[in-house]
Amino acid sequence: MADRLAHKIAVITGGAAGIGRAIAERFAAEGADIAIADLADAGETAAAVTALGRRVYTARLDVSAPGDVAAFGREVSSALGPVDILVNNAGIYPLKPFEEITYEDWKRIFAINVDSQFLMAKAFVPGMKTKKWGRVINISSAVFWLNIQNFVHYVTTKAANIGFTRALASELGDYNITVNAIAPSVVKTATTLSSPLADAFDAIVASQAIKRLETPADLTGTVLFLASDDSEFITGQTIPVDGGSVRN
Ligand SMILES: NC(=O)c1ccc[n+]([C@@H]2O[C@H](COP(=O)([O-])OP(=O)(O)OC[C@H]3O[C@@H](n4cnc5c(N)ncnc54)[C@H](O)[C@@H]3O)[C@@H](O)[C@H]2O)c1
């Protein structure tokens, strides 16, 4: 077994499925203990983490609910210990034309995709400051740079994730806490497969240099790197992990 995250405790939001689940399992395989916050039951991820010999704590909560996130922060610390790594992954991506997006839709997607990252950072960064070591990794999206329809609210939240990453990094460098984001292309998950986004798979793959559909496993190596000591001098960055769709 590899040990790049030995003795680390990692929180992964939205770890019951898709990208978050893949990150949780990869981190556990590298020696981390794992805490998951998800609306859904994360039992399958928990079983996989346990099978890898690591400790796991799961809680069902809405990551956009301030009181629930604060309580989760306290519960994780008492169940596993002080947290070293936070992966803000939970998010939703409903497609809607601009004219049909209501203000309620707008506030909801901001609460889940943006407020959650702020609330989770408020819960876990203080402990990282005490340790003088920490990693915050936010999941943004390559859609920020792409020409994509019916995603005005989503793209705006993913832009906010990039701004949050850059600004928070500036305040935490003195504590050896790095804050970075990744920007995936469209990724094959149960949610995208059953979404109208699946209709855009071919066009998005055509925009990539590597012409195959991205999978969650394509992301875990970069997230692991950002969580490890190997990336200690990288902060405030958003790394496209997208088969070459976005070129810096
Ligand atoms: N799949 C893609 O194509 C793609 C591409 C770029 C970025 N992303 C981003 O990656 C992240 C994960 O995407 P995914 O495809 O794995 O999604 P997914 O739907 O497969 O999994 C998301 C998980 O988050 C949980 N979740 C959703 N809302 C929640 C809430 N309010 N509180 C707690 N848990 C909640 C869900 O229950 C689910 O387990 C999202 O932030 C998404 O924007 C996805």
C-alpha cells in the first residue's frame, strides 16, 4: 500500500458518489483516514475505506446548512482528530436556459456550490492553522473557460470557486496551508450520464486533446498531489484536469 497521506485526516464533501467517492478511496489507499459529508448515504464509500484499513466517519447533511456544517466540524474532530485536508467537492449542475433560471434556482446553486466551500473552510481551517499544515482543494470546472449553453448559474458558481481559491490562499500561506482548485472537463458519473449534459459529451470530448470521456479516476492523481507534501509551494491555483480542453 502507498503512504503519501499516512497519518492524515481528510474531509471530502459529496463523497457518497462520483468524483468525491473516487477521491475518498484514493486517499484511503494512500493512508488517510476519511470523513464524508453527503446528503446521500455514503455506506459504499465507507465500506471501501474500511476495507483499505483506514478509519472512516460519515454524516448525512446538507453542506449548505451553516449549523449542520459547524456541527459536522466538531463531530469529525472528536471522531477522527484534527483535520489536515479538506476537499470541497459536493455540488450540483442542473442545466437550464437563462430565461428559465429563477432567483430561487440561483440562490440554491450558490448555496450548494459556493456557500458550502466557505462554510467547510470556516469549520476546518482554524484547526489547520493550529497545526501549521493544511490543504484545501476545491472542485471547480473547465466550463468556466468553455462555450457551453444553459449553464449560466453553474458557470458563475464555478467561477466563484476559483475566486475563493485565489483569495483564501493569500490569507493562509503563512500557516503552510495551501488552497488550490481543479477544473475537470465533463466527467462520466452516474449523475452526468442521466443528465442532459450527456448530450454534450461528444462535443466536449472533441474539444479535448485527449479524445475520450474523462472518468473520476482521471482526477484523483492530481487531487492526491495537491493534498500531499509534494505540492507544498503551489497555492491559489486552479489546475485544469481536462484532457487538454482548456489551454493556459
Ligand atoms: N461530473 C462532471 O462532469 C463534473 C465536471 C466538472 C466539475 N464537476 C464538479 O465535481 C463535483 C462532483 O461532481 P460529480 O459529478 O461527482 O457529482 P455527483 O452527483 O456524482 O456526486 C455529488 C455528490 O454530492 C452530494 N451532494 C449534492 N448536494 C449536496 C448537498 N447540498 N449537501 C451534501 N451533499 C450533497 C450528492 O449526494 C452526491 O453524492 C461537483 O462540484 C461538480 O460541480 C463535475
